Amino acid sequence: MAHVQQPELPSLSELGRDLLALPRWRIALSLVTPFALVSAYFGFAFAGVWPVAFGCIVLLSFVTYGSISHDLVHRALGLSRRWNDLFLTAIELLMLRSGRAYRLAHLNHHSRYPDSTDDPESAAAHGGLLSALASGPTFFFRLWVWAFRHYPAHRVRLVLEGGIIASLVTVAVVLAVAWSIVPLVYVLLAYLGTWIVPLVTAYIPHTPDGDSPLSQTRRFRGRLIRLIALDHLYHLEHHLYPSVPHHRWPELARRLDPHLDRAEVPIVRLGL
């Protein structure tokens, strides 16, 4: 597919490198939140307050893959490489996912999109709605298999993470028989929470048939859609400036809007 020349956009330095900066309290809060939500799930579940326990896992699913884990994949939180990778592994394991497979697949997506070949993360963007929904149940397993095949140097780490996930699931099943269903319900909820990932992160935001990077990802705006997406609707801006952490996406979008307007990038608007 031929690409038209992309209109010149400002560099990150021109937009302001303060977009990369986060206060330490916000970084610490981000890193603690997933573990706090897991603790809250077990506390409420054992107390029999299941609606709140379910809500904890829904929130956990949201703040990991598309938020905190995503920042760790891009090493956008300013942590050392060692601590960044340690938190990525631990946080993704909370949702029974491989952080290493996620990082390899996601960085590959940034380098290859919109090419439809060898980009498993955005595969759902190249099909229809039903195929995007159908791809959910096996999405993360397919990312792991893809990473294992394409990155031999990472296979030991991938197998280790896969083994930990399998062990956690096995323990949950054993505990359900011998003691309590609470851990097994956690596993089931975590797994169900992955089903909409291809829909939300690939099918909805991407338009791979566009003729330039500015038309290959949708530009969302509107108060209602911001509320629904909890300020995670800036996928175009992320593709253009992937080093900016998700906390700063709204400000990035505000500064970038005049340039996108001049480039006549259409807006998908929901709400004012």
C-alpha cells in the first residue's frame, strides 16, 4: 500500500519534554494499584461481597494491560531497566499473562503497523467486528506462541512465565476442590477480562487502510467518550509519541490538537 507523505509534526521537545515527567507519588501509586486491587478482591470475596470483588478484577484488567503494564512495556515510568522489567512481569502475572510476550508483541506492533503480516497484536484491526470478538479467548496465548517462535533469546523467560501461569491456575483448581472457590473465581474472571482486549485495543482505535500514520489510527474526542474510556482514548497520540506515559495523554492531545487540525485529521466524537 502506498503512503502519502505525513504532514510535519512537532518533535516531542517542541511539544514539551515535561510530558515525560511524572511525580514520584504518581509512579508509586501506579505500581501499587494492581497489587492493592488483587488484595481487595480476595478480601471482599472471602467476606462474600462478590459485586465489589468482581469490580476489583474489572478495574485490575483495565489498569494493567492498557495503562500501567503498557507504560512499563515502553519503559515510560523512568524506572531502571531491572525494576521496570520486574514490575512488568509481576503485574502481568497478576492477570495470568506473560509480560515478556506482551512487550515483544507490542513493540513489534509499533514497528510494523499497519502491515498486516507478522503483527499479532493488531490482527483484529484487519477483520470485522465478529472476528475481533472471536479472537479474544485465545489472544494472549497466541501472543505468547508468536513471541516464543520469533524470539529464541527470550524463550527461557517466556517458558518460565508460562510455567508460573500454569502453576497458578493448577493451584486455584486444587484449592477450589479442597478449600475455597475464591482463587478459581479469580482465575476465571482474569481470563474473561482478556476477551475484549483485541476489540478495544485493535479493532476500535485502528484504521489500517489509511494512507498515512495520521489516518491509520482514530482521533477520539468528547467528554462522554473520555469518561467511558477513563482518558484512554488517545491511541493516535500514543502511536505518534509512544514514550509519553498514559497519565499525560490528555495533555499531549491538547498540545497536539492544533497540528492535527491543520493536518485535517478527522475527529470521532462522542459527547461534547
